[in-house]
Amino acid sequence: MKTLAMLAVAGITVGVVVPLAAGAEPQKASVPLRGLVAVGSIVATAAEDTMDEAVLRTTVERRFARAGITIDAAAPVDLIVDVSAERDRSEDGHCTFEKFVVYLALREPVSIDRAPGETFPAITWHRQGSVSHFGSRTPKLTILDLVQQQISTFLRARGVEQQAPAEKADHP
């Protein structure tokens, strides 16, 4: 396989075709969570009146189980999933606008070159998504769909190509 190298000298651009070293592979797209097989815990929080934290945690656990990720208290990695809400209420107390944000993050021990041998917990991967609506009813199914989307993003970052369709959870 060959690759194209570009060189700019004094305003002139020169392209050179250079063969790759024997056995070398072209760089593939990064899969930042490849090899993750377990998390130590799922830290699930949900703003009042958004969704039940147990439903949130169970939703993540089920999707992880189907993708081959286990919950193992010995694993030094935590998954954080948070559902927050912003509300703008009218003068009569009815909610007129709501925005829900689902934040998903992976916290794991990391080290830095200037402090070899020391580790500290850090967020090494995160994503968030949001949904907004007008009206007085909280769209719990919509929030759950957003949670499912963020979990799917996590699984794609792990390198899971195909997975079963997201399941819908019952809401209390």
C-alpha cells in the first residue's frame, strides 16, 4: 500500500507517493473505549420529576450486559449518568418550557508524566445530549430515548459495531 506525502517549499507544494513499510497498516479511526469490559459502578442521578434513578441505572445495566460489559466492584472505572432539567414556569405555576440534558461520562484512574506512579480519578470520555419541549407534562419516554442514544454513543466509542435495538423501560 502507498501513501501520499505532501511537502510545501517556498510556496511550491510537492506530492510524493511513498510506500508504507512492510506489514504496516494505515491508521484506523480511533476507538477510545476499545477493550473496556467492566465498570466498577454506575453512578446514576436524575433531577426531581425527570425519571426514577433505579430505572436509569437498570437501563444502563441492561444495555451494558447485552454489549458484554459487566459491573464488577473491583474495576477501577465508574460510569456516570446524569439527567438534569431546566424549567421555565409561567406566573400561574404551570411549566411552559423544559430542557432535559443527559450526561454520560467515564471516570477512571489516570497518571501523568510529571508524577510517575501516581494516579488520580479523571473523566476520560464524556458526551451529552438534550431535548426540549413546551407544555406542562414531563416527556419521560423522550428522556429515556435520550438516555438510550447516549448509551449507544458510548458503545460505538467502545467499538461495538452491531447491537440489538434499544429496549424501552417502564416508568413508574
